[in-house]
Amino acid sequence: MLKSASLSNFTSVPGGEWTFSAGLNVIVGENGLGKSHALKAIYSTLRSLTPEIPTAEGGGADKPGKSQSEKRIADELIGTMRPDTLGRLVKRQQGRNRSEISLRFRDKNLDIDFGFATNSRSQVDITRMPTGHLAKTPVFIPTRELITLCPWFVSLYDSYSVPFEKTWRDTVSLLGAPSLRGPRESKIRDFLLPIEDALGGKVEVDAHGRFFLKVNGGRMEASLVAEGLRKFAMLARLISTGVLLEQGYLFWDEPETNLNPKLIKVLAGVVVGLADQGIQVFIATHSTFLLREIAILTDGRKKKSSRYFGLVASGNEDVSTLEQGDSVEEIRTLVLLDEELAQSDRYVESQADG
């Protein structure tokens, strides 16, 4: 479990220490303040802590040396963020020419500190080297659905220089994993049922790796399914393969995109349920509706299971500042909430004038 992260001078992400919940972590704020960049920086670092080549016994490969680890982190950051050079990820501020990132885990063997300078093309310097590796690969779901990119996207990405984020390649490869069978299959049924109800059917994959929605005794190609529902199909697939079981990590950028309020309500229940089962979930959102649904499901619990982070526009040279707390009420400046309340007031006034 990731306990905290410190990102100093990294793009538009506010500096300071982010203290995480073991369950659900929600980042909110306006565009351009660093929500997605924070998710991607943490995901890339976690991804670098997973073995690249598994052993025949199914465990991790031999532990890489410092230089190999530094290259892996740089490759993950560049592949995910897609800057021209690694140094482009350093925030340009007077007297500062270096970014520092630190992650702290419940398992201290995973703790890592590293940095890179503005003149770095692809060089990371590790100052605290982890002595262990993650047992499970983290999952990143971008704003776009990826189910229609299966199975051809991985070979395209690996064979050619294409202008797509590496997160797309990572997730498509996970979508192609086989489904669970036997006792482990029954463990995921409770998670799949509300998703399949929302989809109106079950997600299936043919021998060629193409995805379909099985409905009313027939099959519908994934490309014919509404885009918002394709994101639910991705989630159903990642659950059915066992990728999203306990002790894993899920990062989801704007999960509410292309979903109506009814589906957002289902989404809130699913992500809270995953967090309750031991998945550490990180989401970045603009949706007031999603934020409120999560609060409804988690507020009042004796044991705090969620944490909120507000990114607030700053008037100084920093792009944004960080607020954090165990409840929505502790995030004092939530522009999306303020704007929705203001819209409600305008609507009531317009109806009264009419």
C-alpha cells in the first residue's frame, strides 16, 4: 500500500506531501492544475517497481541494479507523459532546475526517492533505492475507452514509434489476459453484477482477441456499444481477469467521461467496492455528481476509507496549491462545487423571472 508521495517542482503538480488512504483517493480541481500529471507520475513510478520479466515460477525477475532502475523510471515517465525530453517535466521556476519525487509505502522495502534536472534528456538519479518490488502491476484507465483497440494496439505500439501514451499500451495488454476460472471466479461475481446490469449483458472475447457484448442471446461488436459503456466493459474485463483483486492499484483519469448520472452512480459503487476489497484506488475527476456519490457511500464510516485532494489555482509562481483531508468538507476550495451551486442559483432565478 502506498502511504504518501512527495512531488517537488514536477510540471504543474503542487509541491508538498500527499498522504493517501489505503482505500479510495479522489483528486479534484480545475483543468491545468496537475490532476492527471499527479496520477501519471505515481503510476509510472509504481510501474517501474514491477518486474519486467517474470521468472518461470511466476515470481519477479532478478532485482535490477541502480542504473537499470534509473533507466526504467525514465522510460516509464517519458512513455506515459510523452515530453520531448525528461527535463521538460521540471517546472520552470527561478532558482529551481530540478524535480524530486519520493514515494513511501507500508512495506518500507519499496520506498524510493529520485530526481532529474531541466537539462536531462532521459536520465533519472535515484537517491533512495528500493530493495523490493511490487507483487502486482498497477492499472491505469485513461479518459478514452481502449476496448476497441484490442488486440492489435500492443503490437503496433511495440513495433513502431506512435504518438500514444504508454498507459494505453499497458492497459490494452492487461485487457487481453485470460479470464479467471474456478474458485477465484466466484470471488469477482459481486463486482461484475452491477457492471453487467449497467451494460445490459456480459463482456466476451473471441479467439482473435476482439471484444463483444453478449446481449439477448446475441453478440454486439464493442465498436457498436456506446462509448461510455465501453469504459464499463474495460472495467468488467479487468475484474474478470483478476487484475483488479486485493493488494492492487487502480488509477482512473476522469472516469465519469461520457457517462450519464445513472451510470456514474453505478461507477461510484464499483470503485468504493474495489477499495473496500483491498485495491488502492486513485481517481481524478471534474464531476460533482461522482464526488457526492462517493461521499454518500463513505461518509459516516467509523474507519476512514477515502481521502480527498483539492488542487487550487495559485496567484504566485506556483500553478496550484494542495488541500487534502478525509472528507469533502475539509477541501475548502472546490471550484466545481461552487460553479454548480452558482448555476443552480441562476437557474432558479431564471425560472422565477419567467
